Amino acid sequence: MNSSTDHSSTPHLFLHAQFETPSAYDEATRTNTNQESGTSVTSTPTTVIERHCFDVSNCQEAVIGLGKSVEPIKPQPGDYTYSGMHDHGPLPLPKEGGQFAQLIGFVNAAKKASDRYLTELIEREKMLAAAKKATGAVEGDGDTKQQKSKRKRGAAKS
């Protein structure tokens, strides 16, 4: 039996990622505070769940060392990326391929998906905040100007 062509003993590797975020960040998000215990519970009517599965069908193996045409150079102080060079000369070439390269590729793909997802979420929040600011209806803490003025009038009457 030739082990280089027999992949039956190699486990199928994969990485699952799940991103959960509230679907609304304005009036749909409510915070209830228990005055006696001082605890607060934030609840949202719905949660967005985005699931991803990363495996050999949708991810490339990571390159562990330097690319084929990249020469080893001594890194600048504070640069901790792989440079192929140590203080006393070039490092031996790392073993490329295999399960670790697959897993690193999955993690790289998951990081890219997370970055895309979070960037989209941040941009959506910025647009929502800009729209609210443009209407002038919401103060910095999320209360409308009308709610604040009612509280001020109520405190003045006391």
C-alpha cells in the first residue's frame, strides 16, 4: 500500500464559523433594568445568524514559508512576519502543504469572511447613525429630544 496515494486515513478537515448579531440597533433594541438588583438585560426581536463552512472545496492551502520568487531578507526590528531569515542567516525551508497548511488556509478564509461581515455591519451602523443625525431626532445616548425634554420637565416638577 502506497501511503502517498492512499488518503483514506486522512481525516476530512473543515472549520465552521458562525456570526451572530442583532438585526436592529435602534428602537428595536431594548434594555430593561431591574432597579433593585441593578442588572440589565438587552433583548432584540431578531438576531442575524450567518454560518460558514470552510473546507478544501472552497479554500486554498496556505503558503507557510515565502513565495517561490521571494528572497529571504532580514526583517526590520518589530516586524514579526515570516521573512525566511534569522540573525545568523537564512532559515531552512518550512514543510509546505499537508493538514496544517489546510487548517491555516481555513483560518485565513474565516478571517476574511469575518472582516467582510464586520465591515458591512459597521458601515450599516454608520449609515443608520448618519440618517438619525440628519433628521436631528436622536441624541448621543439613543433618546429622542422629546424624551429628554419630558424627563427634564418631570424632574423640574419634583
